[in-house]
Amino acid sequence: MTTATLIQSTVQARADLLATALIRDPHLTPEGLRARQRREIEAIRERLAGLMPAEPTAPDRQPVLDALAPKSADDIALQAHQWSKVRALLDAGRDLPRIIADADRARLAAILDGLETMPEVLNDSRPEEVVDFVRGAVWDRLVEVDPAAERVAVIERANAPAVAWRTILEGLSATGEIPFEGLVLLRQADPVAFDLLVDGDATHAPVPESGMIPRLVEALERTPVDA
């Protein structure tokens, strides 16, 4: 399935969903209209399912991260030394993202090891989000300095378009809308495709009319099939 086909088919699905939401037929009862709309939405969902890229096999980051753990007394001493430098930089007013951006593999290992007990994390109102953000930044830097991490990243980059399109198509099928998460992933994986999809959708399912689509999908889900 080409990118052009995915864009065209997604935009067409949105246009068809909007047309379904706008149906007005004086010859149909409300129940008959709902039945017709339900059939048309199911047909669109079948088309979307046929577009779905195969789910890629995601590489495992954990072995790369596990390899950072110290394996000897010398490693433990080195990690402690690196952590003391990180702590000194933080106390001197250096922000952690900047420290990470300049860190080597040993310093990254120390940051990961001490992350969850840092006062900056423990005193934050949303510590879990801080930990996730820092771990992401550490991984991004690790890709630059660790060949094993770079090999994982190469596979992840190759998988990124399929992951983005699966997220888009699954969300569109479920709600009638192109999910924001899918758009973010597509923009990261293929900026040109992102621009074409957004422009095409704005033309074929313009705001505010497109807001009728999720409302219809939600209404049909609340209504029994035989009602």
C-alpha cells in the first residue's frame, strides 16, 4: 500500500463519513435512517480495515538499557563518580535536559540509575511524567552515542510510518475522526504525508461540518442495532 493511496483513501473515508452524517431522506423513518447510516459506516470501516498496514515487529530497547547497569566494582565506582558530577551541575543551576544533551554513555547510565530518587522528581507534582520525559531524552541521546541503541532506532524509524498509519486508521474507524496521536506520529515519520493528509481532510471534511461525524458515530453506538 503506497503512501499516496493511504492519504487518498483516508481523505475519501472522511468525505464519505461526512456525507453519511448529512443524509436526510424524507422517505425513511428515523429507524430506517439510522439503519442506512449504520450500514454505510460499517462499509467504510471495512474499507479502512483493508488499508491497514501489517503491524511491525517492534525492537526491544530493554537489553540496551540493561547493558548500562554496572557489572563490576569499577563500574559502580564510575557510575557513582558520574552521578556526583551530575548532581554538582544540577546544584550549580544547569538544567537536566542540557546535561543529557552533552552526556556520554557512562553519564547517561548514572542519570537513569538516580532518576527516580532525584529531589527534582520527587518534589514535582507529576513525578511519573517527569520520569517518562527524562527517560525519553536519555534514550534519544543514547542513540547518538551507543551503537546498540542506534541499531534499535534504525528499526524504529523504519517502522514509524506503519505505526502512524495504523494509529490513524484505527482511530478513524472507531470514532470517525483522525486521532491527534496518529497525526503527531505521522508528522514525525513523514512530514510531507502529514501535510497532504491535513490539507486533504480540511478540503473534504471541513470544520465545523466534520464535527457531525463523531456525533453520528457516538449516537449509533448508543442506539441498539434493532432500534
